[in-house]
Amino acid sequence: MNRFERQPQAASEAEVDYLDGDFRVRRPGAYVRCAVTGEPIPLENLRYWNVDLQEPYSSPEAKLKRLRGDRA
């Protein structure tokens, strides 16, 4: 490893505010957890969330489960 390579850092969970059509990172991290499945979602792959509930979802199916009231 040379001086220009970064040391690998432990992935931590981000704290995020979910807005209409966007989100704002309040505490930096690599991922958030799906509110339905619990699986980690890398921030670069985060596409689905609920503004009113302030919850992220891993897929459209997970969001539909939450809207229908299904439990994981």
C-alpha cells in the first residue's frame, strides 16, 4: 500500500433525512437499512423511501409491503 491509497474503513450506517425526490445525509455512512427487510442499502443504490414515515426501502416490492401493512 502506498501513501495515496486509503485505508479501508469499517462500513457504518448513515443517518438520512428523506425528502420529496431527494435525501439529505445527516451522519455520513455507507448504507441505510431497509425498514421492511432489514437488509443494508448502499447510499448509491437508495431509490425508494417514504417521506412521511422517514423510512428507506430496498425495492418497490418492499415499499408495497409496507404500504399494505404486511410484515417481513
